[in-house]
Amino acid sequence: MTAFGEWKCYSFVGWVRGVGPGRRQAGGGHDNGRKNGGKGTSTCWFHRALETALALGIAQEIGSKVPFCPMVGSEVYSSEVKKTEVLMENFRRAIGLRIKENKEVYEGEVTELSPEEAESTTGGYGKSISHIIIGLKTVKGTKQLKLDPTIYDALIKEKVAVGDVIYIEANSGAVKRVGRCDTFATEFDLEAEEYVPIPKGEVHKKKEIVQDVTLHDLDAANAHPQGGQDILSLMGQMMKPRKTEITDKLRQEINKVVNRYIDEGIAELVPGVLFIDEVHMLDMECFSYLNRALESSISPIVIFATNRGICNVRGTDMTSPHGIPVDLLDRLVIIRTETYGPTEMIQIMAIRAQVEELVIDEESLAYLGEIGQQASLRHALQLLSPASIVARTNGRDKICKSDVEEVNALYLDAKSSARLLQEQHERYIT
């Protein structure tokens, strides 16, 4: 992440990166039996026009292993789901669960795959698969397995063929296709296959499997179990497209299972980051719910972002800073941001020009920096593309100061437009 003149915010992003796996329980207390009481939750607020860039920076810094759930305040309003339910879903999306399990697996390159047929036990002329013969090869040796016919459907679903690298869980019979063996990499010039090396060690081995899921993934999987593949089941799924709520009872049952996994050492909880942009769009019901949710024993780091000053809380006549009730605002740690200076603006516009593959001289960048100071950085950035068109029209590849001056005379920024409306209000219909 690159920060221009925002070292305080950059320090905060580095602190958020320290979020890691914890032993805190889902819906319960800490290891030592004491309730967390929301003290592990830091709720922050960004103002001015930096919140979106900082959200992107946080997402990149913490990596893909820590859940990051961005949302906009207006997303909570729906005719099908309650506002508090949308907030709870996003809360649980931002809480991860890292499950580590030692499993016995058979892993290797498929050298043989032949289903053995037998006469159907129900009579008639049809035949059924009695068992499957599959050969697996690793660096150390080969093994031939005789598997149950129920695994045949999993092999077809994964599109397993001879030459693929797969692993089969001994207890559950689950089949996972890892990829195509790299010895076949030279067969075709153009292919979308992912080639992997042949596994090392024995075919039968104990392997630690790590799976990262969120609490919402577990909620959704148990709330909407997949039905059968018959016509009635498929028609029932098509006739119920409405989004349904997940009950608190189901969440409590999932929390019990998660807590048992944590106690047994199978899983660990990974609190992530919930980023709520345009938080002033929430109403009193949402803020009251957030007050309670932030006091829960386990909750993610919650970041509020808004660019509002003193305004009304949505749906009320109550005036409050940033459109947030005072009792919730008292819980927040507010990150101070600074306005960009000319040097930072020039650096940002140089990067933007490089991304858009535009050639611009130093004099033009300095002039754009002055425009950014007078109007806004966003307005100055939007002048880059029109200036490049003017330069090409004049037969040049490089943007000069005259090009920027020409497009600046054509377009008004928001402040100039508002000032013009005030001065000439009698000419417009009000």
C-alpha cells in the first residue's frame, strides 16, 4: 500500500494487519472463561475522500486468509430481509474459522480407472457397478485400490481421467482433483489445464488439511441444504427465489459446534474486518443493533466510513456529528486524516497518468496540482483524459500545459458550478 502524506492512517492499516487467529469462542467467552465484552473490537471512522482507498489498502495488507467484508450503508434496506439480519450476516462474514484436520488419504497420479459391472440385483437386463478399480502412482510407488461404487459419482463429478492427480479421503470417500500431472504438459500447445507435480511419499498417507470458512458460510450451508436432483426438488428450488432469513436458533447451534471444534483443537477463530461505507445511511434501528453487536464476546474489527459533518440521523429529527448517534460515537476511535498538499497530489496524478499510459510533462502536473488545490483532487484527475484527447488532436503524444488549460476552461468543478448558480439564480427555475 502506498500512502501520500497519510502516515497516521498508514500506521492504522499496519495495526489492522496484526489481526490473526484467536482462541476466542463463537458466541462464548475467551479461553480463560472471561467474557471479552467487546473490548477486542476497535471501531474506527474515516472522513473526507480517503475511506475507499484505505479500505482497499486494508484488504490488501491483511491478505486473503483474514476475512474482509466491505458493505455500503444502503445495502441494509430490503423488502425481503430485515435490516438487522443484513448486518448480522455481514458480521458473520467477517469472522473466519480455520479448520485443521489430520486425515488419512490416498494421493497420487491416476494410472488406471475401470468400473467393474455386475448383474443388477433388482433383475432385468440392466447392469450396475459393483466396484471401481483405480490405480494411483507416487514417486515412491504404486497402489491399486478397490473402491465402493458410491465413489464413482464423485469421480465423474470431478471429471477424473487417467493422468490426473487426485486424493481420496479414506473415511468419507470424498474425491478431490488437484490437477493434471506435469508429465503431460507437452501434449498440447494450448490448454487450460493446471499441471501439478506427481506427489511425493507413499500413496496412503496422513495429511493435514486446512480449510478457511466464515461463520456465514456455515450458516448458509445449514440453512439451505441442497435437495435431491429429481424434478420436484429442482422445481421447488426454482419456485422459491426469495431470500430467507437465518434463524437465531440455527446460529446458536452452529456456535455450539464451532466451540466444540475450538475446544478440541480442530479449529481456531479468525476475527476479520467489517468495513461499512456511507455509515450515515443507517437509521436508529441499525445503530441500536450495532451497539449490542459490538458488545458481543466475539466480533470483528468494525470500520465506519463517512464524509458527513453535522447532520440528522436518518429517519429522525436528531442532529448528531456525522449522522451517528452520540452514544455510539462515544465508542469509536476516530482516525484523523489530512488533506493532500500539492506535492502529494502531483505524485498521485503521475501514478494515474502512468496507469492510463499517458505521457505528461512536469509543468502540466504542477498546473494540475494547483487545480486540485483550488477545486478537488478528483476533478483534477478527471481532466487527464480530456487533456490527452486535446493533445492527440493537436498531433502530440505528450500532454502540455496548454492542453490542460484548454480543458480546464471547458469544464466546471462542483464548487465553481455552485457559485455560478448562486450568482445567476434568477436565470434558473427553482
